[in-house]
Amino acid sequence: MPSLASARWLFSTNAKDIGTLYLMLGLFTGLLGTAFSILIRLELSAPGSQFLAGNHQLFNVMTTTHGIMMIRHPPPRPSPNRSLLPLPS
């Protein structure tokens, strides 16, 4: 059974809580996708294996995961929208 604090976030129907969760998911996947992108670029920067020590399966997993994350969960873009404004009560 999740604690009360995590249950509030995981089972919320409040639009502001859902928006905050979506923002946190976007930031997390954006940072993780960026890290994968940097590792992929470092590995391909010169011939041979540089950082992954010849682990080709790990390179394939990182490339696939990076692609899926960037398509399914793009990093949030700054825009003036209603989620930044207080809701009327």
C-alpha cells in the first residue's frame, strides 16, 4: 500500500497535480535522453570502442531507449499556458 503522500500524487484527479507529474516526467526523461545522447555521441566520436568497452548490446539498448524516450516523452517546452496560472476556486 503506497503512503498517503505518494497516493495523493499517483491516484490524483486534480489537474494541477497531473500537470506537475507530467512536468516531472518530461524533465526526467529529457535529462535521461540527453545523457544517452551524449554517451552515444562519445562512443561514435572515433573508430573503435571508447566508453562502452565493446558492449555492443548496451549501445543498441541505449540507442533504442533514447529514441523511444524522445518520441514518447519529449522534454517540456516553455510556453505561457494555463497550467502556470492559479485555478479559480
